[in-house]
Amino acid sequence: MRRKKSRSYELTIESLSHEGRGVSHIDGKTIFVSNALPGEVVIAERQFSKANYEEAYAKEILKVSKDRINPKCEFFEVCGGCSFQYISSDHQIDIKFNHLQSLFASHQVNPMEWLKPLKVAEWGYRRKARLGVRYVKKKERVLVGFREKKSSFISDMSHCEILHPLIGKNLNHLAECINLMDAREAIPQIEVAIGEEETILVLRHLEEINDHDEKILNEYADKLNIHWYLQSGGIDTIKPLKKATELIYRHPMHDVEMKFLPTDFTQVNFEMNQEMVNLALSMLDLNQEDLVLDLFCGLGNFTLPIAKYAKHVVGVDGDIGLINRAKQNAISNEIENVEFFAANLFEDSSAFTWFRNKRYNKALIDPARTGAKEILPSLSKLGIELIVYVSCNPATLARDAKILEDDGYKVLKAGVMDMFPHTGHVESIALFKK
């Protein structure tokens, strides 16, 4: 269409990209437009420019799509915590599902069955987050929240609709607390970890916390029913302000309770995590003769529920801290048919204790965004016949699906799970059989 001025232009949105941005073209360049839907005519402000594409944000909608809804959060247009609130939750998951399908198709991989997308509650689901903190002299107050879209500035927000209400409804109280502290200008972030019973906030501080500030923090800890931890440097400097607190989440269908530290990786959406584990176990079709390998096992999120139904399970992860806590979780749940090993799964596995002369018939893989291509060739050597692959990046899942298919595995099922409503992140799952 036509440019209105150097940083903005009028565009007709032609289609939707895989991460849910509107797609248009101008002067031979592709324009990816956030907050825009196919068929809409928008005034978009350019945010980023390269030789063959630009990124923009739709500041004004001249022609509105029938699929557009009003965002629930009043801070949506500014805050970078969400990207999809102008799209209904059903349409959001359809976008993510279509993206997974297109990625599989690009690798000529065709699952025998596409699973119905898995959904749970879409608001107040997020239990882990990193919130920015900044004292703004011009406003003479502290801001606590997510960063603004395409900016390092902290959003001026009093509440958050996707954060668990224990924190999401109290951002203004957190800002008020820090504003009363002497060290308010030396606090850049708060790490949020909300368990099923307790909440820990890790306060990053660049100068020492004095007695006055400790008093303020303790007052607000009582007021908000939270526990403060302090972090003066690296992760090894984290310590409780008063006393250590235990965080837990549960898999009630499998009678498993998981303990974790505030800095441990856990899924941000506990309800979806339960549904995801239930789905994975159903796909594994476990019995008392199964020998199962759980790669990238972390705290044992899948390992311990699997152990309830299998003969023996081995969990492997590269993080020794997570492995140690996985072992403790096994002990506290009185699960004995499980072993955990720390190993770099991106290196040659032939020397690993869990690999040598061992056979497994089933496996679960839950890698980071980079995927698991380095370990995939070893699965056949271990005798694995059935694989459930859980992924936070559909692009690497599709790539690895092709690798497994070339190694003789058939893709029986694949689908998406809405772990992160109102964002472009996609959690996906696939079942392979040899």
C-alpha cells in the first residue's frame, strides 16, 4: 500500500505468519505486523527494518476483522508480556496448530493422526516469571512489570491478567513496597516462583539491603503472604530473607508431589502441565514390563509419574542440580524403580553409564528449544520402540520428526498444547513407533 511517513504506513494484511503476526508487502519487502489480522487495513508503525523485511505494530485499525476481540488487559498495547489478546483463545490455538502442521509438511512428515489441541484455563495461569523493576525519577515512584513491547522500559501496570492472581493482582503493592526502600534505585528485577502452597519472590539487588529495607520487605511479605529471597550476585548468592521455604506442585492423578527451588525450571502453567503429563503417559501405554528412558528429565516431572506404571525408569539431564533434586523427589515419593544420571546429552553417549549394554523399549524426550537431534541416532541402538517427544519449539520437533522417520520410526500422532495462552509460544507433542 502507501507510506504515510517515514516510520508508518497503511497496509492491507494478507495472511498470518506462523507466530501470529499479520503479513503484508510494500516496496518489495515483507512486513510482519503485530496486532493485525488477515483482511484488516491498518496504520502500522515500523519498529525494525532489514534489507528484505520489516517489523511493525498496528497502531490503528481502519478495517476490522470479524475475528478480532477486545483485549482483556488494559495494558496489552504497551506491555510485552502478551501478544495475542486481540485474538480469541480458540483462534489462538488454531494458529499454533496450523503452524505445527505446516512445519511437519515442510519436512514431508505426515502423522497418521492429528490430536485435538489441548487447552485449560487461559487467565491467571502463569506461576513463573521475571519482572522488571525500575525507579523512575520523573514519576517519583517504582514500576514493577514486564517490559514494554520492543523496548527496555518497564510497563506502567498495576496488575497482570496472565500472572497467577497471588502476584498478578498485586503488582501495585510490590511497586509500593520497593518504593519505600532505601535501595529502590538498585533493584532491577524480581523472579517469581509460585508453588501450590507457597510463593517465593527472588529480589535482585545491586547494593546491600539495610535493616530499614528488611523491615519493609518483611511487612509486605506478611501483607501479601509471600516469602522474599535476596540475590546480590549470581545464582549461588540467592538466600532467604528469613527462612527457607519449600515450593511444591503435584500430579494428583499419579499421587506424585514435586519439590523445586525458585530458580529451577518448571512449567509455568501447572494445570496444563498435569494434562500434558497425563497425555504423555497415555501415549506411552505403560505396563509393568516397560523399561523407560526419560531424556532431558529435569526434576523428574515425567519420570516419577512414569515410574508408577513401568518396571523401571532412567532419567537423564545435563543439570546436576536438577538431577540431585530429582533423586530427592524420588525418595520423598517413595519411588524406588527409578535412577537418575547427569550427562550432557549433546555429546557422544556411548560412554555413559545409563547407555552401556542397556536396553529400553520406550522413551520420553523433552528437550530445550534447540531440540534433540544429537541423541536421536542412539535411540535405535537402545532398542527403543515407542517414543513420546514433547517440545517447546515446533520447528525443531518437525526437524527431529524427519530424522526419526528416516531412522525407521513412524509418526503416529502429533498435536499442540496451549501451555502459554495469549503468547506466540507453542508446546507440542508427538508419538513415534518403530
